[in-house]
Amino acid sequence: QVQLVESGGGLVQAGGSLRLSCAASGRTFSNYPMGWFRQGPGKEREFVAAISRSGDSTDYADSMKGRFTISRDNAKNTVYLQMNSLKPEDTAVYYCVRSARSYAYSGRPDEYDLWGQGTQVTVSS
């Protein structure tokens, strides 16, 4: 059974950077678009970024554009989220997700059928 395991979260000061990684088990990683969501304390789950199967197409939530970069390495079954210029409002649990559709991705959480356990990112002011 395919599993997603995130790593790389932690505590960082405002303005700092973190790189999250998500390792996927199984042989079908490259068949699906991947993404990241986050959920801050007392907030709804929020779309962060998504990437196509080949990695040649990406999408970001408006508040992350220019600061976050999603990428993937299909040879390593891994997707990454580089986060720069972090702000206290970026504090959240970040989840790696797999699209339920092999040919498309979106910003809707119900269109992702596989979720990791999450990794905590805390940005101090």
C-alpha cells in the first residue's frame, strides 16, 4: 500500500527558510500529480501547491506565490516544498497529498485521495 511520509518541519524564525520532503512508497509515484496542503491552529485546511506528474507544471495559492516552490524527483519518489521568507502566519501542519486523478490536480482537498501524517512548521516572530 502506498504511503506518504513527510519530513523537514521544525521551528524557524520569521524570514527564514525550510525545505519539506515527502517520500512515497510504491511504484506508482510518477503516475500522479502531487501537492501540499496545510492546516493552521483554528483554521481550515488550505491548499498550498501542486505539481504535475512530470513536474513541468505547478500551481500555488496566491499567498505562497514567490515564496514557496514545489518540485519532485520521480527517480527518488519524493516531492519537495521549499519555503522561503517564512511568516508567523505560515505556522501550520503541512500535509503531502496525492491527486485522486492521474491527469489533473486542483486546490480542492477532496480531490486528493492519499495524505501523509503531516509535519509541523512553526514560525516565530
